[in-house]
Amino acid sequence: MRRPVYPVAVALAATLGLSACGGGGDDDGGSASSGDDRTLVVDTSFQLTTSDPARMFEPTGQIVDHVIYETLFTFEGTDSTTPLPLIATGDEVSADGLTHTMALRDDVTFSDGTPLTADDVVFSLNRVAQVKGNPSFLMDGVTVAKVDDTTVTLTTATPDPALPFKLTNPALGVVNSAAVTEAGGSADPGADTADTAEDALNEESQGSGPYVLDTFDVQDQVVLVRNEEYWGDAPAYSRIVMRNTESSVQSVNVRSGDSQLVLDLSADQAADLGGDVTVDSSASANVFFVYTNNDPAVSPITSNPAFQEAVRYGIDYEALVELAGEGASQTPGVIPTTFLGALDPSDAVARDVDRAKEALARSGVADPTVTMSYPSDVQVNGLDFGDLAAAVQQQLAEVGITLELAPAPVQTALEGYRAGTEQMGLWSWGPDYPDPSDYLVFTPGQLVGLRAGWPAGADPELEQAAAAVASEFEEGARTEQYTAIQQRLNEVGPFYPLIQPAQVLAYSSSLDGVAFNPSWTVDLADLG
């Protein structure tokens, strides 16, 4: 790994069912040097709106910000089960599970040479919370305080076993507080209107990572250059060019050597690459799903429970798996099959045309026509949303439901999705952090639940179960509770999990260090 990390040090009372463990490491941190002047070209289908970590929450932004802004914790290589300290040196948890005390490294510097201190950590995390952008939920219920220049505390409203996992997310990257404040940034209440630093951060990054931003264009390409003030080991490439490229073009580019790494091929697209191209395939953590808006004000049709049942049993899941190609599978619930708490394949919903037709008749809606929205200009794991949308349209037509497809550029489509104004939507969910608690956002009153018009109070039983498991530390109990939550979601929720595609990374055989991680796809600074 490019940066020294320490094992997590945790101390919890026996009443929480965890034993104390500790660890440490000796490392001088390395130093950045000029190295070779080499350029790495990466092709991916952009899902990108900003590089400002307080506002960034799209897959391409995660890749970019991961190497610009460093976090308190990180993961190494393909592992996403063990958070390792990065800016922090460990995590000491109080007996009640509420207070996390974190000592910070004292040798971290920002790209302008300024030392990173506890003030920067407090500012950065509070800014995420107060700007109230898409990643702000990661700080829900968390209070950050400075103990001294190299120590902070994070206090949670309820015990949160997932906190170290959340702190790996690039949206919680630490920024140079003085520089961001000068650019118009704010971490105070009211920052959602007062903070004006986004444009400046899209021109000049203010992090401590191995790369800095050179140019940033959400439609075309992002260029990163080596941070010559980096406190750790210098990355191998002096320049990285990330290009917004359709998956069909990615396969041509990597085969010809025009790009060294491509991220969005399907297994079928990668099958015939051959030559000097290496193909790594593993289980993707992305879940494609359809949802129907549960708000009668948005659509009295899609909010009808019997109509929702018709959709649930009218979709041909097996056909969608076949469409997705080799390595894809039906996802039985919203939690990916590789995560703790995933449902068994036997829990997956199976198509039942007769039941779907009966439910539609019971809905009282004759010949329903609804609009389904989706992003038209991105692919996930090589899959085009339009292909899946057309398949779902045909399948539901067979049970008497007419879908009018409404494709839109991803930035436009995201507006309606996040505002909760879509009648139906086809989207994918990638993990914000690889813990099942991340998928509680699909319950009523939570982030994705609200996008589907499912407010708090809509299902008290499900909401109580979600609140209980969020504070559960014992692994067996967590697994059982997350299983029960997903089973109920599959019965009464307005969400219809479809497929989990294969994750394919195709790259020049001369490229080293390529490793898939579900949080940021690939660590560009590890490549050489």
C-alpha cells in the first residue's frame, strides 16, 4: 500500500460483547519525490458532479477524491472488511460505545506544505454536516471535537459499529481549513447557504493526498498531477488522465493501448480482449433496482400497494441476469451478496405473471401508464440503463402495465431522483461504506426511502427494526436482523432489487497494483 497505516485500536466494555485489541506500527511515512514522468490514462463512464468532498457523492467522484483528500481511516487493496487508520493512528471507543477518541499522525501535510491538525479534521467533518450535501448523512448524530492539536473525539448519538467504515469514505476527506475558509468555505450552521467554496475546489484541490487537481470537467475529463508536497511515498505516475468514455469505446481503447485501465466493461465485452490486456473479474457491490414512488401526490398509481405488487412479480429477474451477462446474478435484497447480512438466494423474488395480473386487477387501476426515469449517458459495470429499462418495459407490458421511458443525462436525472419527483426510477446503488448499515437508507424516512416517497412513520415495524440494528455490535445478531429487514422490504417496500453485475477491471498487462475495492473502485495512487 502506498501509505503507512496502523491497525485499529479499539477498547469497548464487555457488556457490548467486544474484547479490547490494540496495535501500532513504526513508519517514517516516506517522502514524495519527483519520480518518473509518466501519464496513466483511465477510461470510465462518468458519474460526476463535483470534486468538493462536502458535496461529492458519485462513483467517479469517489475515485478522484480518494487520491486527493485523505480520510481518518482507509482500506488496503481489495479488503473492505477491516478499516485501517490513515490520518488517525487508532480508535479508542468508550465503554458505552458512544465516544471515539482518535489520535492523529503528526507528519501529515497539505499540498501547500501546511501541517494537518485537529482543527482541520473538525472543520472538514463539520463542513460535510453543515453544507447538507448528499454525503451529509454520514455525519448524522456525530459530534466532532478537538482535544488537542493531534487528538479529536467523535461522539455518536447512539452506539455506531459502522463509524470507522464511514470514515473511509472520500467525502469525509480532510481539507485544508484555512485555504477552504479563504475560498468561501464554512463549517458553521447555515453553511448550506453560506458556503461558496465549491467552484474554487473544482479548480484547485486542498487536500493531503498523493495527487492534486489539475483540470476538472464533469463532461469530458479530469486530470490529476502528483502532489510534490506529499508526506507519504510518491505515486508512480506523475499525471493521471481520467476520460469520460462509453464502455463500448473503452474496450477498443484498452485493446489498442490508448488507455491503460478501463473500469466499466461487462464480462461479455471483456471476454475477447486478449493480447496484452489483463482482465480481473469479481463480484460487484453495485445493485440495480427499480422503485415506484410511494407518494400519492407524485403518482396515485405507483403508490398503490397492489400496483407495487404487480410490478414486483411482473419483472423477469432471470431474463435481466441473462441480459447482464456472465458473472451477473439476481440480488435477493438490497444488500450485496458479498456483505454481511445479505439474503440467501432462496429469498429472491421470482416472477409470477398470474400473481402480477391478479394484483393489477385488484389495484383498481385500468390500463395504467406511468413514467420510468433513468440516466441515459452512463454505464455501470458495462451495463447501459437503457437496455435494462427497455427489458423491464417489455416485461411489465406483459402483465398490463405501460411504461413510458424517460431517459435523461445523469446530472438531470439525479435532480429528479434526489428530489423524489420521479414516478418510477431505474437506478443502481454502490456502497457508501461496506457495511450493511449503509442499506438502511432504503427504509422509510431515510435517504433513498424519501426519494421513493416513503416518509418516516410509513412502516413503524420496519423503522424500529432499522433503529435497533444500527446500534448492534454482535455479528450474529446483526446478520439475523438485517435479513429480517430485507425480507420485509421485499414484501412491502417500493423497491425491487434486480441484479448484481460482475465487476470487471481491464488493464494493460504491464500495469501493477490494480485491485478492486467497492468503496472507490480502484486506488489510482497504488498503480505502477
